[in-house]
Amino acid sequence: MASSITRWSLAGRLFERRCAGVVAQAALAAVLALVCATHAVPAAAAGDLSDGDKTCLGCHGQERLTKDLGAGATLSLHVPGDAFAKSVHLPLGCAACHADTKLDNHPQTTKTIRSARDYSIAMVEVCRGCHDDASRQYEGSIHAARLKAGNERAPVCTDCHGSHAILPKTAYDTCVACHATAMSGHQKWLPNAGLHLEVVSCAACHAPAPKRMVDLRLYDGAARKWVEEKDGAPEFEKLARATDTDGNGLDATELRNLMAQINGDATLPPKTLRGRIELRVGTEAHQLSEKTRAIKECASCHQHGAEPFQTVTVSITSPAGKPVRYNAHKDVLNSVLSVESLREFYAVGGTRNSVLDLLFILAVLGGLAVPIGHQIMKRFVQRQLALEAANQAAAASRHAASGAPGASGDDGDAPKPK
């Protein structure tokens, strides 16, 4: 119920902002029509932009548009129209976030801006208006703590997500923009650091409180990239639902059938599933802690029944870069039926397969049986030969002692001398 209320609350706020934006943009369009009439909107930006947004970009689409902050400092007012047209904020429009723009004297605004950084920090309150959950998560983070301590370089919303070209982010790509030494720092203590940073999201270790999961994302090994769903033709979830006959998530057999359908075209390179350790709730990635509190225990993942492996999803990358997920049974990580599909993901100790363990033990025992059996047979034959030789020697000795003809080595049939 709480989550439903949250969704409806957010929907209500977005609707209010959109309505306010429509009214504001209509008025703004009238004010700016004469000012910006001579400036054309870039062709790439004109896709699904509203008339009000096109009017705004008539001026703000100019790369050299700036505001003088005094003392030689300037603030860029340029908005890349083509990037904004692809942004997740496109449905909201310009005025939803810039509702404080004074329409009666724009662009000769009297707004006081101390610095570009001060403006970015102030705009956090605008983000909070819709993204209150993410904002609460951020307030408990090391980033927020450093900002409150007076460090103006501490990241705020726009530093990680951008201001106008806002798209879904991958944690690693976002984090290394500031933490460029992350790889070398991890290599000092973490075995195979490159692979870990590739298949474990930064927040999975640096936000230790939230629950984690395994997301099995479709991967094209030949092209070395995530499989991206075609724009305007979403098929993945439809296929997954059709394959999940009982509607309770994909089991190992259903996952195998799903992969068979995805790889139905034999002329194309086969797709596999590459697992990533992610947070179960994406917004909790904002709960980044001090690095001394980050998870470093190998057993957190590399043991049977580890917490991240209790929740599993299968996903594909949407055209916007966001994963489209479908639930799967946790047993798919340990099933023989999943071996072919999960060639790109294996966590030592965490994805143990009892059947494969048994086969491995049998293979080891079988391998040891050959040299051990050879040595046993060799010793047995040697003992038999030695025993036979001893028996022959004993027989010869008894024969000589009995004085039988030929015992001394003479021919028994030779004539005796007279």
C-alpha cells in the first residue's frame, strides 16, 4: 500500500508540474517569440519537443549564450537541444524545473547567482520536489555529509545525472568520472579487480546497508556489449511472460527456453547472460558510505547461499540504457540447465552446482584411478613373476638334491666308462 501511495503521490506531483509547465511555457513562448524569432531551433532537437521548449531553445540552444556573474566569471546558459530531446525529463519540459523564471522581464532577470557551483547546489531543491525518495537516500550519504561540512566540490544531483541530458546511468561509468583512481586503488588489495569492477556495481559494496541481487543481463559476446532492445519494438518482457507459464518467475527450464527463442536465428552470434551484482532498489545507490565501511569480505558473495544470490532477475537494456527486468528463480544460478546460458557469469563458491560438483569429483577420482590402477597392476605382476621365479628355483634345487639323471648336468643316456 505504501509503495502504491508513493507512486500516486509522485504521479500527482509530475502532473502538477506538467500542468504548471504548460501554462508557464505558453506565457514564456509569447514573451520570447519576438526576442528569439531570428534563432532557429537545431534540427536534431526538434523531435518531440513541445512548442514552449522549442521557443526556449531558440535562445538557449546557442552554444555561446552565457550569463555574466561578475569578476570575470560566467555561467553557461546553453542547453544542447538534441540531448534534451533524448532526456528522461523531456515530458516535463523546461518550465517544470525553471518555474521561478520571471516571465514579465525574461531574459533581463534580476536573479542573483554567486557562482555556477552555487547555482548547481541551489537547484538540488528543484530535484527534491519530485525525487524525494532519492533525496532522502542522498542525505545519509558521504557525499551529502561532505557538502554539509562546507566542501562545495562534493557531488550533488547534476554532477552525477547531468542537468539537461539526463539518461539512466551505469554506476561505474558515473563514479569513475570523479574517482579516476578507483581501478588502481582496488588493484592493491582486490584479486582480479578489473573483473570485479565490471560485474559488481560500485554501490553493491559502497552502500553496504541495502539488499543486493544478481541481475542476469543479455550480453553479446561477439560485439562485447549489452544487448539493447530495439526502439519502439519491446519484445523481451513479452517473450519472458509467455515463457513463464506459471507466472511465478523463470525457472531453469523456462530460462533455457527463453534463451532458445532469443537465439532462434542461427545466423546471428548467440547471446548469453552476464550477471551483475546490483542493489535491489536502484534509488538506494544514493546511500554511499565512507569507504572504510565498504564491504570487503570475500564471503559476502563467494559462499553458498550468499545474500546477493537470493534474488535474481533477467534483463535487457532498453533503448534509453535502463535495464528492463523480469524475475527469475534463484535456483537458475545453480542448475545444470543454465550452464550454457550463464557462460559469462560464475562466482566461485556463490554459484555452486551440486551436480557439477559430483561430476567433478567423479572425474577427479576417475583420473586418479588410472595411474593408481596401473601401479597396483604393475606391482601385482611383478610379485607374480618373482613368485614364479622363486618356485622354479626351488624346484631345480630339489631336483639336484635327489641325484636324478642329469642332475649334475651330464646326459643320462651317455655310456658309462669301463
